[in-house]
Amino acid sequence: DQSSSSAPVKYKVVFLGDQSVGKTSIILRFMHDTFDSQYQATIGIDFLSKTMLVDDKMVRLQLWDTAGQERFKSLIPSYIQDSSFAIVCYDITSKASFEHVRTWVEDARNIRGDDVSIIVVGNKIDLADQREIYTEEGTKLASELGVEFIEVSAKAGINIKALFKTLASNLPGAD
Ligand code: GDP
Ligand code: MG
């Protein structure tokens, strides 16, 4: 029975991407609709859960926030291994972070194959005047890699709901 009264189906979602692209900020915007400009470095791996209603079904998302520090990097593959979704983030004002997207996507594919749905996210679109990566470049890379793509701003709260709608529309068995 999949009605809304039954226990929620759980999905793990791992956030990947270079340090300071805004992974923690995107999660906090989605969870609490807040943005904290104080820099809070993620230490190791954290998780938060949120229940969403998707097509009359309760879905519980477990969001795994990772950090790229060397001493934690070796832990990331085991979180990818467990996840149905990988959200690969870059910062539209950082070419380097964009150039690493391919590697993060390949890591997820190598570990999880087609069992992981991948969404590439370009964050910080509020910083339009500092943009280094145009929307078209993000779209092109995502279509080359065969993954979803969206641009967001955790700070301004732009497209964060749309990101999780995209995720919901890619739930296994949701088609
Ligand atoms: P993480 O290392 O990927 O988890 O990145 P954080 O979420 O810690 O964010 C790194 C820095 O970027 C912090 O100073 C944030 O305040 C800032 N930041 C995050 N998202 C945005 C955004 O959408 N716009 C702007 N302007 N800054 C952001
Ligand atoms: Mg973080």
C-alpha cells in the first residue's frame, strides 16, 4: 500500500562538488528556508532528513552533505554507494568547480552505474556580474553526461524548490 497514510519510502541523496560551491547552503535553504552567510565549513559528512509529499505519496529524503577535505574524501564513495541520487554542485562564478563536475559525475557512475539519478546544479546565480560559466555551458555538459541540470541560488532562494521537484520526478518507479 503506497497511500499517504503508510510509512514513507526512503531515498538517500548525496551532495557532491568542490568545497564552498554551496552544498550546505542548498541543503539548509531546502530544509529550513534560511541562508546563513557566516561561513560554516562542513566537517566530514552530515545528514538531514525531510519528508515530502510526491503524487500523494510520502517520501523521506535523507540528504547527505559531504566535505572535500582530504581526510574525509575517502568516505565519499561509500555514501555514493548507498544513494539513489547524486546532486553534483558547482559555483557559476568558479570555472574550476565547473571543470570538476565531470569527475564527480564519473565517480558516481563508476560506483553506482545507472542506479543513481544525477542532477548537476549550478549555484550562486545571484552573483550574475561574477558569472564565469554561462547557462548554455551547464546545459551542454549535462546533456553530454546524460544527467539533469538546473541553476539555483541558495542565497536568494531561487530554484531550490524546482531542484527538489526535479529530484521527485526522477524517483525510481515514479514514471
Ligand atoms: P559547501 O562547502 O559546498 O558546503 O559550501 P557552503 O554552503 O558552505 O557555502 C560556501 C560559501 O558560499 C559560503 O560563504 C556561503 O555563504 C556562500 N554561498 C552559498 N550559496 C550561495 C549563493 O547562492 N549565493 C552566494 N552569493 N553565496 C553563496
Ligand atoms: Mg558544506
